[in-house]
Amino acid sequence: MSNFGDLIRIAREEKGLFLRQVAAELEIDQAIISKFERNERKPTKEQVLKFAKFYKLDKEVLLVEWLSDKVVNDLQDESLADKVLKAAEQKIKFKRK
Amino acid sequence: MSNFGDLIRIAREEKGLFLRQVAAELEIDQAIISKFERNERKPTKEQVLKFAKFYKLDKEVLLVEWLSDKVVNDLQDESLADKVLKAAEQKIKFKRK
DNA sequence: ACTATATTTGACCAGTTTTGTCAAAACACA
DNA sequence: TGTGTTTTGACAAAACTGGTCAAATATAGT
């Protein structure tokens, strides 16, 4: 199962870049990027988009990864997760009308 | 489509109670309850449980309503909602193993 | 319109959480 | 050991939450 951190770590490694270099390019402290890569901290939406652009990753893929991490985080109480997701789906459907 | 606010407003009206009374009973400021009923503010989990108990509503129903409101709130970008919910589902499934 | 009561609104505060900065510690490896 | 990279943790700044209160607004009865 993928997650935001893995995606950006792999992308960085594939390009053979150091945290320092990415940090300079994106103007984000390298300590923070390190934490993003280990899923220790959640980036802002802006930052997600910066990573997508810089690593040339699909913006949507990265956003979905990031948002679903956030949703999972809301559902601490696993036991209700299924019901909650179903309910959320219904609400979204309803909103679209 | 229901939501947390509607549920507790209807419950209160069915019991013929004033905000003031509920506020006193639950020790929550009536201005806040008013905002909960209009979905202007999100209660804490504790508060959700207080309402369930006081109005004798099913705890789980109320929690699902509350959590799914939270999830929908995360998904500002409706266009990705379906993908995000599917991804979240996968992550939950994965976590369970 | 006036009164009385109920609800909503908005300004403000305090406490918590999140985000960013930095330097030291830990790690990798020649 | 020496050099360069990554991780960790302490700290501060900023943003967000949750609560309090009183004034404004709405509602109903007279």
C-alpha cells in the first residue's frame, strides 16, 4: 500500500537528488521534507503541488494519496470506518445534485 | 440527506426543549449548540456522545454522522472525492491486516 | 408597536495543534 | 577518522479550535 511519503522518496531517489537539493529548489526546510518522506508530518496542499511539479508526478495521484491519508487519519475508530466511508459517499453524491 | 446538526435539532424539538435547557443539562454554551445544530461548528467526540446519551439517540448513528461530516469536509475538491474514498478504503483494509 | 422569550451572530480569549527553523545527533561509507 | 547526508528534537511563530459573552435578531403573544 502506497502513501505520500513513499511516493516522494522514491521520486527523489530515482532522480538521485539529496534532500538538501530538493529543499533548496522547493524552498522547504530539508528536515521537513525528511519528515514528509517518512510520513511523520503532513504537507500542506501547496506543498503537495510543489512536489508534483518538481518531480513531474501526476498532480491528481499525489493529491489523492495525500487526501486519503488525511481521511484515514480522521477514522481513528476503525470499527466505524466502513459505515463512515459509505455515509460520506452518499453525502458527496447528494451534494453534486 | 441527514447531517449531525439536523439530527440533534430534530431530537431537541421532538422533546420540546429550548437550547437553554439542553445547554444547562449538557454544560455546553447554548450559542455553541445553536452552531452545532446549524452545522456551523463541529462538536468534539465527547460532545457527540453527550448528545447521544441525552437525546437517547444511537451512539453509533451519531458518530457516523459526525465522522462522515468531517470526511466530507476534508474533500473540498469534490472532483477527487470518489478516488480519495476508494483509496482510503484500501488503506483501511490494509491496516486491518 | 411593545414585551418577553428564544435563537443567532460576532467579537474576543485561551489553549491546542500545526508549521517552520535550526543545530546537534546519528548514520553511511570511503 | 573525516566528509557528507539524513534524522531528531527543542523551540518559536502562526494557524486553528473551542469556549464565553453580550448584542442583534427573530418569534409569538397582547
